Amino acid sequence: MSTSIDVEQVEKPSGLLRTALRLKRTQIGLGVLIVMIGLTIVGPFIAPHSQTEFIDMPNSLNIPGALFGTDYLGQDVWSRFLIGGRSILLLSMSATLLGTTVGTFLGLLAAITKNKTDEFIMRIFDVILSFPQILLALLLVSMFDASPILTILAVALSTTPRVGRIIRGAALSVVERDFVQAATALGETRIRILFSEVLPNVTGPLLVEVSLRFTYSIATIASLAFLGFAPDPTAANWGTMIQENSAVIVIQPWGAVLPVIAIAVLTIGTGLCSDGLSRVLAGLDRGGKGE
Amino acid sequence: MSDGLRIVDLRLDVEATGNDIVDQVTISIAKGKVLALVGESGSGKTTVGLAILGHTRRGVSLNCGQVFCGDTEILGLDESAKRKARGHLVSYVPQDPSSSLNPALRIGLQLREILEAHNFGNSSEARNSRIREMMEEVLLPTDDDFLRRYPHQLSGGQQQRVGLAMAFACRPSVIVLDEPTTGLDVSTQAHVLATIRQMTSKHGVAALYITHDLAVVADIADEVAVLYAGRVVEQGLVKDIFTRPAHPYTRHLVAAAPDIATKKEVVGLSGRAPSPGKRPKGCAFALRCALATDECRNSFPEEVNVGVSHSARCIKVGQVEHERIAPKVTAVTHSQGSPILELREVSAGYSSIMVVHDVSLTIRKGECLALVGESGSGKTTVSRAIGGLHREWTGSMFFNGTELAKSARQRSTETRLAIQYIFQNPYGSLNPRRTIRDSIVRPLVIGGMSKADAGKSVLTVLDQVNLPAIYATKYPDQLSGGERQRVAIARALMSNPEVLVCDEVTSALDVLVQAAIVDLLGSLRKNLGLAILFVTHNLPLVRSIADEVAVMSEGRIVEFGPAESVIGNPQQSYTKSLITATPSIARSLR
């Protein structure tokens, strides 16, 4: 009988995340994201004024001690900018987390049941998907109130079916593979097969989907605030700031332009990350090194 | 006779790294002759085949070399001249006919396209008559109805014959056949091979036949070139290669190939060929060669003539008389153990279509029962029903006297662990996100053992399948196909099973690895008293491994009996035709 000599040592191929980090666009995207998140964390502590403090005449520039002047009520634009990112980021992160978790679970469940449960989940998804994301969120927050919880629920609800469909698609091909059959033959429980056999094999698409949904959540939550559905209308919030100060953009541009830049940079950062991830995933799917 | 195809010193590199995929390939084929290019997966066979068409795959670049088709050098031509040469001067028959024909076009139209692209024939009538002529040559109907069919309305063998007709359409002088019969059943394969042989000799075409199946080589080829790690290690006439192989690698290949005409113990070889960039500067086979010396490892061996048009790249040729590669496992003994698994009138199907009818089988302790049949015969459905993976069946199954429930979920844990199923494709049967240890402890953990206790058995089991302990911490991606299949077997052995259901476990593996796996199963059976149900379409292999054979056709068992008598002296006409259609090395050389 022969003994096995490994003639060739094969290195373990590095995972999606690590490969993606070698791409320029992911590095830039992640860098931008870290800066923006850092800004929203540190911002409130370094803000020279409180978010509701009246410091001078409204809509004025060139005020000593106020870098970007005052807004339409005479509050410090710079301070409100530094403070106003936190709620958007917190809300969109929570909404993304909730939406993708529920979506992933339902997607996996649909893929593994392949019967009436699958049908039921998918048709519910179709109903939710028939509403544009912002419309569904608006409907909910305008029916009740724009509390943080409800905003998160509303955005998560519109995120769930989008994630669910992707995960179901990815999981369907995994479920057919022999190692899932092998686990079935051994008598593993359904729930274990779901989380231990199938889930680890859909992390690639899941990661891409999380970063993509995060981008959309930021935009949706900022839009809701712009339309007047912020949890606290008097508090600083990038979306609210744009709406409040857009009328006076000609005389005092910073009040609207600063939050616009912030939201744009934030979404570009997450967008670059998700793009890098999906490029690598597509490359890996084709069997390449993911360049 | 003049050369139809001449490849001179061909070298192709991986574009990114500059490492060679194939190097120093020099082959010539006379008109009307077939040369078989033999090698394991990854040896560079297809790369050479495509280079003859002046084509390189993405990421592969030509370093040096020339390819002459007749008097034309292909590699030096510009793109448009290459395009004209393809199909006209040199043509290609790919492996999978179902994906090489355009599913949206009728076959008549596809044949016409070739002729039009190369301005063959000057009128529509001339082309029409050429199409009919081509169809006649490959033994297909020539009527309009048939030509108006779409590829999916043809059988696999018919599709491949359309592929052959397309390749021969413009009367090329060179044809490259890339494993054209790999996906086909033996009887279809026999017809396709006959067609290829007849077409090449009739039209004086030089054919390069790429394959890994030595029995097919013996059947169709005049000459053989053996490719190992991108180098031609031995070249010669078919008879010389099989009866007097000079290179140790060729010897191992011949020793590993099962043969339907003789009862033969197959001998495997462990390890794998080094991939591009990992090749040593000396002989690439030195790492696995029992005769290797420092000289082998340090300098790349030159071609040595060992006979009339027979050469090998081995410095040991002529110096050392190679000992015969002898099987070490003792011959299969016929066991008369007690019945362990019994099937009584099992019928199975998918919703309303029945694919298995009244199958009754008995497997005894320590016995290897081979279930053979062509694709669609229902053999896999039977094995899946035994494994509890297919629920739609009627009849009854008894395991150690107790009746088995339909699906794995309804069976008791002990039963599930006692009957272990091993899958065809080792690339799919292991979870890529788990280490080998985590994969193979599962049967014991399900059996109620703690993970730590179960972990203790891992090393014992890895040792049983001849894998080093270090493999426990690896991931499936780091293993070769043969090693993965060993891991799959190790997982099955964890729970001390009584029956192994092996579903085509060697069909995705190269012949040397196949022999090693067969070897392993044989010794496990002997040492552990396992009963094995070996499901396969590979008849020659059956003769090397099984005690009893059940031949299945269209969902029924048509012949059952001891392996030697069923294959050596078949009674049923179906079995007879199956065996006659199976190519055999011994029979071809006779």
C-alpha cells in the first residue's frame, strides 16, 4: 500500500475579504469609511458649540469662532455638522444589520425548504419589493412617527427581501452540493445544516450585499430626514440640515453643502468597498485570483 | 509517408509568472495516423492541443516553438490567417458535444456555417451535397428532417458525431480530438471511436487524440506520447508503450490501468505531479520515482532512444532493469459472510416516472458487490435509496435483519452511521469552509460523543486512509482530488460502519489515483470486514475490485453473479454487448 507524500504544498487561498483588501478601490473605500466613522464618533466631543446654541445672526459668514458661519436659525454650522452624522450612521448601521440578518435567515430557509415555505417567503418578498424603498419607509414613518426604532424597522423591512433573494439564490446552489447531502445522510438537523454547512458558503455574496445595503440605508435615512422625518427635528442631522439650509444656499452655502459632501463621501466609501468585494467575488467565481 | 503534423520544441508559459506549462514538446504525426497524447489532469494536454490551432487560453502565452500542419507553420501566422487555417487546415473536436454545439441553431445550419466560413463549394447545391456526404461519413441520417433538428433532439453520441462531421467538413489535414468520448457510454464510445479511426485513415488526416484513458489509447492510436508535468516523457508505438514501457511513470500508468480482458490488480502511486512554477530543475517525476538518484534531481534528462521510434526521457533507461511493479495487496478472496444488507423488490422513481424496477440484492459481510450500468440505468438511484438520500421508493430493505426506513431522517442514528455513503465528486462532498478534522468528526459527534473525544479518533482514521496527521488541520482546497476522496472515506470510517456505499468514487480521479483508492478500499475491506457496494460504469475496474457483480439496464438487474464469471463469461446479450464495446488494452494488442 502506498503512503501519501505531498509532492506539492498548496497554500490556502486567501478569503474574499483579504483578497478584496489588496484592491486599490477597497483600500480607498475603507479608508474613507474609517475617516467618516471616526468623524461621527469624535465629532460631538470636539464641536465648539452645542447643536442648538444660537451664536450669532442667522445665515452669516465670517463669524469669529464659527468656521463655516451660522445656519438659518443662527446655530453654528460646523458644530451641527460634526454632531449630525452620528444619528444617520447609527440608524443606517442598525437598519442594515437587522435587515441583512433577517433577510439572510429567510433566504437560507427558503433555499433549504424548497416547498410551500419557500413559495410563501418569496411571495411576501415580492410584495415588499413592489414598493420603492423610500416610499415604503415614508409610508411607515408617516403613519406612526419617526422614532429611531420605527425608522430602523422601516428601512430594515425594505432591505430584508433584497438581501433574502440574493442569499436564497446563492444558497440554492450550495444546497445541491454533495457535502450538504452528506450531512443529510449523517442525520444532521436542518437548522445545523442551515447555519453550519450552507451559511459559511454564502458569506461572499452576503458580504457584498451588506456593504451595498449599507450604502442604500445611508441614503434612505438621510432622505427621510431631509423630508422631515428625523427622530428629533431640532437635533442636528445631515439630512435635516440640507433641507433647512437649502433655501439660503446662495447666501450661506455651507449649511447645506457640508452635509451633502459628508453623505456623498460616506456613500462613495461604502460603494467602493462593496464594488471591490463584488469584483473579487466575481473573479473568485470564475476561478481566478480575483483581480 | 510525409508528416501531417509536426510540433517542434513547443513551450507555453503562464503569462503572469513566466513559468512553463509545457516545455520541449516535439511530436510528429504521419498522415492517416492517430497519436494519443496521454497524461493526468493538469499535465498540459489540452494546452498542447489548443496550441496546434494557434490558440492559447487567457493568461497563457507562447514562448517558443513551431507547429507545422503540412507545410504551413501555424504559430507564426497573423490572427486572420490563423482564423482561416482553423477548420480548414486544422480542426478541433472538444470534449463535451452538448456544450460545443449551439443549442439555438439547427444542426444543418451549423454544418453549413462551417462550409460558408471557409468558402467551401461554390454553390448552395454543392454545399448541400457536401453536408449530406459528411453526415453519411459519420453514419448519421442524411434526410432534411434530421438536419432540421436542434442539438438537444440528438443523443450524446449523435451530437459528438455531428461534432466530428463539423471537424472533417473542410477536409482538414490535421485534427485535434480533446477527449471526445469521455462523457459517453461505452457502446456509444465504441461507435464514435470506429468513426474516428475510419475517417482519419480514409482522408489521410493526422489526428492528435488527447485522453487519459489507456484502454481507448490502445484501441484507437498508432503511436503514444506520454505527457508528465508538461514534458513528453516517453514516445513510441502503441505496442511498445504497453508491452515495454521505458519510463517509470509510463510503467506506473500501465500498472494502474484496469483491463476488462484480464483479472488484474491495479497498482496506484501516491503524490501528484508538480504544477507550473513548482517544477524541479531535474526530472519532474523524480519526486515520486523509486529509482530516483541525485543525478535525476539535478539535471533534466535528455531524450534517449530505446527502440525503433521509441524514446524516453529517463537517465535510468538501459542502466537499470526496472523491476515489475507488482501488486502488494493479496488477491480478493471470495467471502461467504452472513447477509448484511438486503434489498427486496425495490422500485424507485421521481414523482411519476419509475427508473428502478424490482431490484433485489444481497450484500454479505466483507463482500464487495459492484453495481454496474450505463448512465440512466438507475444504479445511482438505487445507491441513493440505500443511503437514505432518495425517498421515493417502494419494496423493502433490510439491514442486519431490521427493515430500513425510507429516508435518512427517519432512520435511527445507529443505522445512519452503520451505512455510509461516499460521493462521486470529492470536490463537492467536503465543506470547503471546514478543516478536515471538523469535517470528519461529525459522524461521531452526531453519535453522541463529545468533540474532544471524537478528535482522538481522527488520527487513527487518517492513518487508515494513508494520510499524514498534519492533514487534520488543512482545508479541502489545499488537497488534491485523490486526497480529498481519502478524506471522504476517512469520514465514512469514523463511525465504524458496516456498509460503504461508493457511488462512482473514482470516476473524477486520474488513473493512478483511482488505482490507489481501489487499493485502499480493498485493504479496508480485508482489515475491517466492511461490505462495499461499488457503483460504477467502469467495467474493467469491476474486475479488479468486486466479488459479485449486478449489471443494471433500464432500471432492472439483467445479470447477477460472481465478478469473474459475469465479466469473463457473460450470459445475457446486454452484458455481452457492454463487454465487447469496452475497449481493452490486452485485446487491442493481441
